[in-house]
Amino acid sequence: MLFIVIALLYFAAFILAIPIPLPATLNQEAYEEAHHRDETATRAFSNIQIKTSDGRCLYVEKTSGDFRANLTPIQIADCGTTDGQGWDFITKGAHNDKEGYTLIVSTLTQACFNADPRRKPGSQINLFSCGGRADGSGEVTDSQLWKFDGGKGPLGLTPMNGEGFCLFAVDGVIDVDNCNNGTEQVFTLAG
């Protein structure tokens, strides 16, 4: 009976295009190798919430990515209802040497916002090891740097590797699309 219910839920999710996070088997050793806090970094903000225009918060679940907690989807929930809603905005450090840009780092996983235009629309934004290498050995990558003026917003977030594209939040999806100054592309920082 349980199998039938699960199968029906996955079928419904496929038809409705609603992502259902699968529990990943996290390899703790690989996770610790890939994600570590940059103690040398300059943080404009630490453990701050990122709010959508409708007042909800971006968050991550550590086990919704791969075995290293890479490719972790960024999700939306009511603020204060889940772990994983804290973010560091790093303006200088081991993985950011570009003025006017920030890394956005999950305080739960120490992984970075990553814009990957090679992925299909709806899944181009995820968390990945800072520096862009799966094992955490990378240095600086344009896909993880976001234009940033240092303020709490309202602000649009544009990846360095996607000029003209902005982060958006629509129907529970976080992704990038052409910048249009719409409310779905406006975020504020709180906390």
C-alpha cells in the first residue's frame, strides 16, 4: 500500500512539475572535504535571511543534494519554519577576489549559490562547493559571484556568468531568467 501511495505522489509530482526532494545518503567524509567555512573571508552579512518579495525565505536541506551536499536545490518556505535559512554574504575571501560581487554561502552547509546555465530551466540555481570544484579544491568561479552593492535591499541578484539574467522566485522555484524588474526578482536581507 505504501508503495502505491509513493508511486502516485511521484507520478503527480511529475505531471504537476513539483520537485520532490529525495533523501540523499550523505557521505560525511566527502561532505567535510567539499564544504568548509572560509575563516579568512570578509562578510558583509552573516547568518542573514534572504526574503522573497512576498516575505518568504530561501532555505536549503543538507540531504537534498548529492552525497557531498552539492547540487542542492534552493527552496522557499515561511521564514523561521525550517533550518537552513541562514546565509553569509562574502565580499572577499578564498573564493571571491572580485570587487562589487559577493558569494552567497549557506551557513548550514558552507556551500555557495551556483548559477549553471547548462542545466535545464528551473534547475539552473543550486548550491555547490565554493570555488566550483566538487571536492572543494576550487578557487574562484564566475558562476558563484553575484553583483552586490552591500545593502540589504530591495535588491536584484545577477550572477557574474549571466549578465542580463536575474535570480527569481516564482511558484516555489528559485532560478534565473531575463532581468525584468518584476517583483519576483526582488529580494531583501533580514536578520
